[in-house]
Amino acid sequence: DPKIIQKPKYLVAVTGSEKILICEQYLGHNAMYWYRQSAKKPLEFMFSYSYQKLMDNQTASSRFQPQSSKKNHLDLQITALKPDDSATYFCASSQDWGGASTGQLYFGEGSKLTVL
Amino acid sequence: GQQVQQSPTSLVLQEGENAELQCNFSTSLNSMQWFYQRPGGSLVSVFYNPSGTKQSGRLTSTTVIKERRSSLHISSSQITDSGTYLCAMERRSGYNKLTFGKGTVLLVSP
């Protein structure tokens, strides 16, 4: 069974609309992340959270807002969608963040977003 | 420019052949990782923070951080090895803020 659940797996949106990508992990990890993979760019880091607190943000646009309602949840809200936002968004988690016990990344299956 | 360069970009093998994938880094790094991305998308860690030579089954990673390079050797390839192999670097270890390469697409045919 997948230990990191992302929903939806596929979604199509129109330019200007808003979408929320859902991520839940059942690995008991304390740190969660969002990465993005588009056709034009390699997989790239977006955000890291530790114990529900934002630790690092590599996303220039405020249109991307992570939301963590529980330690094992990290959703990603994207507003004012643009065609360039089309990508597969991967949620990931690790045991901890920022130290020797961080551990490796475990990735979800991804949510593929297409913006028309 | 790209900080992580992978070669070759794609590789076609017959089942049973060996493969050598290369990863070079244009900036200093503290650690690196290898991932396997299945056709269809999900990623699995293959080697986490390897240094020197590490082996896991038919996979061998050889990494020299000071020389900014790593290679992944796949021996006796199988059809199920098909997919994309990604390497990634960390400027500071322990934060999982990875910079990825574009990957090597491997196709193993019968």
C-alpha cells in the first residue's frame, strides 16, 4: 500500500482558476516537502516543512501556498493558475529535517496538473 | 547553467547487458543521491548519501564528492530496470533540498 497518498492523481484546470493538491503520509515522518517536475525542467524543490512549520521556500510566486492542518498532511494550494504551472507535483517526506536523523526522501505518486 | 549533468540522456540495452550512468556536478556539494523513477512517475531512492563504492544487489554506485562525480552501474540488466535514473545533489546535507539532473532514460528490451 502506498504510504504517501496524493490526490488527485490527474487534474485539469483552466487559466486563472485555483486548485488544491492533497498529500497525506503514513510513515510517521516529521518532515514533508513539495517538489515539481515539468516537461521543461528537472525535478525541482519547492517547499519543506518540519512539524507543520515552513522551513524552506524556493518558490518565487506567492500563488503557491502550502497548508498543513496535521503533521502528516501537507496540501498545496495554487491560485491564479497559468499554463506554465502544468507539471507533476510530488509530495515527499523524511523522518526529520535539518540534522543527522533527517533520512532519505520518500515520494508520493504525484499529481499531474494540466492548465489549459 | 545546469548544476547536475547526467549522461547519457537515454540508453537502450538488451536484457543481460550492463549499463554505466554518469552524474557530474558543476558546483561543490556535500552529498548526493540516486533515484529511480518508474514509468508513470513515482520515485524511489536507490542510493542515499553514498560515498566511495556502495552496492545494492545488481546496482553499484561509485561517488567521489571532492571530484564532483558519481556513477551508477547496473549489471545484468532486466526489463524491470527500465525507467529513468535521476541523480541529485545537496549543498548542505540533512535538509533534503535536492537539485536534480534531467535523468537517464533506460530501456531494457528482451
